[in-house]
Amino acid sequence: MRRILEGLGFLRTLFFTLPLIYLSTVALGVVAEVIAPFDRQRQWQHQLARLWARLLLVFSLVRVRVRGREHLAADRHYVYVANHQSYADVPVLLACLPPGVRFMAKASLFAIPFTGWYMRRAGHLPIDIDANKVHANARRLLQAVRSIRQGYSIVVFPEGGRSRSGALEEFKTGIFLAALKAGAPVVPVTIAGTKRVLALDSWAIHPGRVDLVFDTPVPTDGMEKAQLNGLVQQVRQRIEQNLLEASR
């Protein structure tokens, strides 16, 4: 029975979900390119991205339950730090985060037609997961600091990629250092359920519910660099606890 359900899920994805995702990505990507010269503040770029994300969730029959949104002030900018288990994490975040956020994403994604073009146009920031590219990533983290100081919020997956085991992996510290330098609060963000919706190494998208939890922002004003590891562990422990509660 399980194999039959998996097969039906794959067929639904192949003949219904993926064509709709492809068409919406191309159509909105073209619109984003056309309006880009007239959208200096990138407001319409971000609205198109939110629409794209919400359409993907509708096509995939995915419902998102959001908790903790009351912790976020409309007039503040934050560094959102989220766990990462699936490609579905990105549309979930785009659909539910306040407008005007910028993602720090793998540099390779910026080479993908339509998606990559939009990411550059909208001001999202590339980061290389290759630890040897120290100087390039240092420049990109300085870009993140400048973006935060200009009033943008930043979203990052500090594990550096999707977790294969499902367990929370160690966090890279670069974005936390950027938050310290910019004095921006760090918001622990927990995403639970996307691995069931879209598993690693699978193209079968399954309907289901995803839980998105915004924890209380952790202030960084007045923090010294010596307190960096404590900040990282505090944020990681909050996400780990939320994941544990979601699994019960």
C-alpha cells in the first residue's frame, strides 16, 4: 500500500504539481524582469516572490501553521536563522515572512535561469558553502552587514545545507558575527514538516501541514565578539527544542 501511495504521489507531482510550478516560475520570472527597471526599491520584486511562494504551496497542497509572529515588530529588521531540511523550506519562509527580506543562499542557485535572475534583481546575497573561499565569503558577509544597516532583514540557513539525517547540524558562525556588527536581533526560526512534504533526493511532493515557529528575538546590542559562541548556542538550542516539541 505504501508503494502504491508513493507512486500516486509521484504521478501527481509529475503531471500536476511540477508543470504548475514551472509555469508560474517562468511567468512571474518574466514579469519580474520586465518591471525590474521601474522597481528601484525592489518592492514589486519581493511581492512577486511572495506570490510565487504562495502559489507553490497551493499547487503542492501544503498548509502552513505559523506561530510566534507576534514576536516580530513591523518597524524592526532582523537576522532570521532557520533550520533546513528540504527545498520546501524556501517557499514556506518566503510566503510567511514580512516583505523586504533578503536571503543568503548558495552561490550556485544564482546561475539557475529565472530563479537566479530574480534573486540577483531582488538583492538576495550569494554565499559559498566551500569553506576554502574565505575572502569571497568575508566580502559577502560585509554585504549582509550593509544590507542590515540599510534596514533590510536577512534570512539564512546556518547549517550550510539541508540536513540529511533530519537532526539539527552544527551552525556556521558567520551570519551571527554579521548580526553582532550590525546590532540586529537574531530570530530563531523553526520549520517542521517540510521533510515529509519533500524529502531529500526525491521529486515527489506530498500534501501536508508545515509548522513555522518564530521564537523571541535574541538582542545583540552591546554584545562583544567573545560572546559569539554563546549567541550561536542559544539560538541553536531554541530551534532544537522547538523541533523536539514538533516531533511529539
